[in-house]
Amino acid sequence: MNAPNLPLRVLIVDDEAPARRRLRDVLADCADQMQVDIVGESGSGLDALSQVQQRPVDAVLLDIRMPGMDGLECASHLNRLPAPPAIVFSTAYDAYACQAFDLSAVDYLLKPVRA
């Protein structure tokens, strides 16, 4: 993780562009409470894994239902990294909460996400 006075480096992962924009807006709304640096966005779990391996990421905001590699599988891979990022699931489905926390999720947000 980052030092306390540095911005939190966040990767936003969702297959829907409007959902990614919404998460960006929510993070911007929280800027007075916490410094956040959005280091990237991804529309798939596979691309998210690639991005996390290319640059330092402290936290991943991760959708669950995505084509190809879903968020649960992506989280499983992220957790195997030498320095895994914190994972916060952001999804429209409450049915996956237990699985998410079994994968060491820090939080589980239901859409639409609000500050």
C-alpha cells in the first residue's frame, strides 16, 4: 500500500463505460476526504490483470459480471500477486457477497454507487 500522505492508486474495472464514469464521479466527490489517483480503467478482468502487473495499484474497484473473465476470477488471480491490491467489488448483484468476502474483498458496493 501507499504511504498515508500519497494518493490512493485506483484501477476501475467494469465492462460498462457509464458504470466506470459513475465510479470516477463518486471518487471525485470524495476528493476532499481522500486523495485518489485513478491510474486506469478496464472493461475486462483479463485487461485488469495486465494493468495491475504493469503499474502500482493500491485498490481495484471491480465489477463481478463481465464477459470472459468475471470479477470473481479476476480477484482470485489478483490475490496471488506478490503485493495484491485491495479489492472492492462494485456490482448490481447482492448474490455474490459471500464469494467476494471469501476472496478477501475489502468491501462490496451495490450499484448505483453513491458517496
